[in-house]
Amino acid sequence: MSSHEPWPPRQSPRIAPPGTQPAPGRAGMSAGLVALLAGGAVLLVASLVLVVPFLVGATGSAGFAVGFVLSLFPLGLVLLAVFAVDRWEPEPRRLLAFALVWGATIAVAATTLVQPVFMAAFAPPGVGAARTMEFLATVQAPIVEEVAKGIGLLILMFAARRHFDGPVDGIVYGMTVAAGFAFTENILYFGRLFTDTSGSPAPLAVVFILRGVLSPFAHAMFTAATGLVLGLAARRWSPGLAVAAFGVGLVPAMLLHNVWNSAGEDFFMLYAVVQIPLFGAAVAGVYLLRRADARLTHARLVDYARAGWFTPLEVDMLATPRGRSAGLRWAASLGRRPAMASFIRTATDLASARQRALSGRDVAGYASTERELLARIVALRATVTGIPADRPML
């Protein structure tokens, strides 16, 4: 098949014609990712040295064990939601692991260290313990905690730009960071209550229902707001824009956090009037953003279909939810579901790479990335269909 002219004319990077790809290979991690994971490992160890003794000291060994087990339930709920949001274009597991670890250890350690400094500098002087606790919950916690969590998102945005290129990515990473933070915070709440009440089940059950059942997504919604703004900014990447978006994204996160922590005795009214509508709006927003991502994937694969890399039927199979489901079912009937899943994922990565280049990001690395992904497409198609790679498409 002959290649077509780039689409749209004079704006799109030229697509390599079929037959020009190199042999399939596996690209190594970029220097930014290596530095991110290495630095994250160092910070993890340092944070665990601070966080674990702090938790055990606050809860006791028995309380720590109980809090840890109970905290797994809300963590699992949030991670299941992350999986559902992330299904169209899954993020690398190593980056999701970094986000989870950042929230569970590094952000908690930073909060623990900064909190007394913040209180000493900004807490109103000469007030009672009740007023101080109110300030801690409604001012200090929203500011310090959201900054600590958000810094992890900003680091991901700089070090892994290829995998942080839209609002859905920002929401996924934000929810994952928040899931880790809430997990450690829940250990503290559940474990300390268990110890303070000598293991009485009634108060622990009440707090578990409030935090683990009714509001497991509170922190996820706060930090997802920061991730959403960063993801929008990632579509027109520049370092200055990223830092500005970070500051803007912290505002809704802090406001939501403040409103939530200010509920007090009005918790159930706030839950019904604010939390449930916000959660519904968030679900609807994520659905619409995913639909937009699907349309972009389809449009970019159409570019490659025009150049001869895909058939129209393949584009529909790779870039529509119904087509993907049908393709996976067909491949599963032949015992080739893993290969089909890789075929879909690689085609999605190819569409994302082209979209980044069209928007002016990663232009220098686009050609080599494209050749590598196209080579994998050819090899995976042969595995899925059983047709040799040198046979022409019908």
C-alpha cells in the first residue's frame, strides 16, 4: 500500500510508510523515569523511617495492626475506581506504584514534618485547644496535605511527560496519590481509636463506616482536582505552564478539603447536599473525558489508516469501546487475548504519541517512537491473526 500525505496537510508530522519500520525492540526507560524511580526509592526508605515509628507510637502495635487491616478496604475501593478510570489508556504500573508510594509515605512524612512549623507560624495565638484544633483541620490540613500530595503529581508531570499528557492521566495519578495518603491516615485514625477505646468495637465500627464506607473517595476527589488541572496544562506543555497549573490546581483541592473538614456536626447534611452531588459530577466528568480520549484515539488511528497501516475495520476495533470488547472476545476464543490486549494498548500508545507531536510536545522523539510502535503493531497483528507479517492487509 502506498502512503498518503500527512493529515491535516502542513501541520501533522509525516507518518512513516509501511515497510520502513525497524525490527521490534523494547525501549529502555528514559533518564527521567530512572531518576524518578531511583529518587522515589530513596525517599521511600527515608519516609518509612519516619512514618512507621510515628504510626506505631501513636497507635501501639495492636492498634497499628488493626488500623492496617481495616485501611485496606477503602484503599481497595479507590484503587478499583482508578482501574476503571484508567482502562482506556492504562498508565505504566511503575508510575502508579510511585504515585501510591508517594501518597502513603513521602507525602505523609512531609506533612508530619511541616505541620508543626506551619502551626507555629500561622496558628492564631492565645486561643484555646478547640480553636487550635479547628485551625489545624480547616486551614493547616487542606494547605499542607494538598501541597504534599500535589508535589508528587508535579514531579510525575516533569519526569514522565509521555505518560502524563491529558486530564484523565492527571485524575488517575491524583486519585492514586490520594489513595496512598488516605491509607496511611486511616491507619492512624483506626489504630489510635482502637487503642484509646481499649479495643471497643462500637466506636471503631462508627468511624470505619464514616471514613471507610461512606467517604473513601474524599481525598481522591481533592487531589484529583489538582491532577485534572495539571492534565489540562499537559496538553500544551511548558515548564512555566506546569508550575502555574500546579498553583491553580491546588485551589479547588484545598477548598474541597476545607469544606469537608469543616462539616463537624453537619456531616450527614454536607454528605447529602455536597459530597454525593460532587461525586456524581466527578463520575460524569470522567466519563466525558474518557469519551473525548476515545475520539482522539480514533482520529489519530484514522491518520495511520490513511497511510496504509490499519484497515478501517481495525480502527473501529482498536478505537471504540464496543470494538475493543468484540476484539478481545474473538481473541480469547482463539487463546490470543493477551496478544490482542497488547495490540490494543500499542495502537493506543501510537495514537497518543502522534497526538503529542501534533500539539507540539515530544516532536523530536516522535519519529523513533513511531517506528518502534509500528514495528510492534506489525508483530502483534501477526500474532493475533496468525497471518505472517509480510502478508499484505486485506
